[in-house]
Amino acid sequence: MARLYRPLTSMDSRHAILLRVWIVLYMFVGIEMAWVLRPFVGSPGMPFQFFREEALGNAYLEIANTIWGVVRRMF
């Protein structure tokens, strides 16, 4: 992708910025999809359930809560 996108970025620097924005947006979507699909993929020891209460929510809130818990324990 970088090889094919290089001619555009050499002509106009806005293309490089848009490429970075797209990559960051794609990462955010990937993190959220991994969070939503977590009950179905990656939990082989848990019993099968269609809806788990911990599966609903936002991945970024859980990350923030984890960081906040670590910071609180440090001080």
C-alpha cells in the first residue's frame, strides 16, 4: 500500500496526512470490533452465551478505567 500510495504523497502532502488519519481511524474501529467480538473469539474456557453483560460497553472506557486503577494504586 505504501508503494502504491507514494506517488500521491509526493505530489501533495495532504495525502500523507489523510493516510495517517485513515490508519488511526482503522485502529479505533479494530479495537472496538475486537471488544465486541470478545465473547465469541478468544475465550475458550468460558461457557457459550450469546450475550454477556461485560461484553456490552466501550473498550476505551475499560482502558481508561484500567489506567485509572493503576494510577490510583501508585499514589
